[in-house]
Amino acid sequence: MENILEIENLSLALPSKKGPVPILHNVNLTVEPGKIMGLVGESGSGKSMTAFAVTRLLPGGNRAQLEGSIHLCGRQLLGISEKNMEAIRGRDVSMIFQEPMTCLNPVYTIGTQMTDVIRTHEKITKKEAHTRAVQLLRDVHIRNAEDVFDCYPYELSGGMRQRVMIAMALSCKPKLLIADEPTTALDVTVQAQILYLIKEACRERGTAVLFISHDLGVISEICDRVSVMYSGYIVETGETKDVLSSPRHPYTKALIGALPKVMEDGSRQKLFAIPGMVPDPREKMTGCRFAPRCHRCIAACTEGKLKALDFGNGHKVYCCHPEEG
């Protein structure tokens, strides 16, 4: 099965007054059609920057330095013109952002914004675009779709706005959908509904999904595969069930250990906190960047390159001293 998205050895440096700042390092990632790939890690790990590299919505614009390759449906995205990239965004790849209120224009109705997106990429009439937009709103289970079509964003709840964002993202039938922390600002009930909509779009439309989150609980519920990212590096990747049930990298194990747990007797286990913080990307380090926070750190961890270890079934770990599982 041909991958919708293939990222190979992707490195990113963003411009600053003191020179380029390295953000991503040799990132490798693939997403198959009809599958959901999770990307998980703490804030500052480089998850959103990976998504922005794919969509070319990077801080610094053309001054951002990208190396490696990003293939979308077999097409190399690095090096193509901004005009060509504008045609790809929305049509071939769409994005759901964390806070829809900052992405939806407050002075235009939902219908105007949706039909503008559709007509930008397809040569259809305003009436046809209207019909499709209303149907898309129904597809994301908005009952009063015609009324919502005429609403302004501020008239809708957070959950409704997020549904509109999903409908808009799917309006031109993209091959790849990127969801960047789409449920963080929502309550648990609405979060479950949004996750269902994303899974539904994936299964019924064959859309490939790159799902970005810091929440392993959400990742376990929705993703087929997962890559764990730390300080701009992919440190572990594999089938979600393999990574979460048999984590090999100390960072993955620490993330799982930080999840709240309820014991069999009903008592709550004391939360484990990972010491320290994700290092500043400008900080030069050799070896594993997680080493200063790792309880299994040995001399080899701070020297040279990380070892790539394959545990079968696509479960790979980049570590000098992996856990037993």
C-alpha cells in the first residue's frame, strides 16, 4: 500500500537574530491511507513544527531551512513554489488546529468561509458550493446545518466550532488530514465526539491522518501507529499497542508512568513527574538529548549517535540503553 505521507530524514532550522536554530533532526514518518498515525510528546518536542513543515506554514517563511524530503502522494513538497503549495493546501492536505476561534474569521459567516475554501480549489457554482457545505456540516453531525451555515463563529460553542473546522478541512476531500491537538480545549464528552468524527472520516473516506497530541490516553484510543518525539527527534515508533504495552525508550516509559492510575482497591497511585524540562533547541548537546532527565543514563548516552534498534513489527527505538519492555 502506497503511503500518503512519507517524511525522510527531515531536519528544520528556524531563523533567529543569532543564526539558525535547529528544531527537527532527521525525522522519519509515514502515514498510510485510511490509517491514523499519532505523534506524541511534551510541549516543545517539535510535534507542531513537523506538521507546519508538511504544510509549509513555518515561522520565518522562506528563511526556514529544510533538509531531507517530504513526499505527499508521491510528490516532493520541498522546493516547490509557494503558489503551487497554496493549491496543495486544502485540496491535498488540510489541517485542524487546536483552537478554531483563532482560525475562523470572526467577521464572516461559517457558510461564507466554507464556500470560499471549496470554490478556491474547485470550479463549481456558488449554489453547488452551498449545497456541499451544508451536507458537510450534516456529515459532522450538526443537526441544524442550514442555521449554522448562516452563523458567525462567536455564535457557536467550542465543540460546534471544532466540528465546523473538521467539515471545512474535509471540504475538498484531502488525502491527508493533520489534526494538531484538536481536543485539548474541549470537555471529555465533546472530545469523544470529535475523536469519533476524525475516525469516521479516516475509515469512510480513506483519509490518512497525522494526529498530534500530548495525551497518551487519546493516542491509545484513536491511533493505529504512534511515534514518540522528544526535542526534535523521533525516539520510538511502532504499532500503538506495541509501543504503549511494551515501551522501550525511557522517555516513552516515563510518559506512560506520568498517566493518572486508579488501583484495584479504588485508591489513586501517586503521579510520577519527569524531572527537568525539554532542553532549549539552541542548547548544543551530544548523544541523547533526554540523557539529563533519564534514570538509565550511562556514559554512552552522551557520546556519539543514537543506536537504531528494531524490535519487530515496525517497532523501532533510538536509544543507547533501552528498557527491557
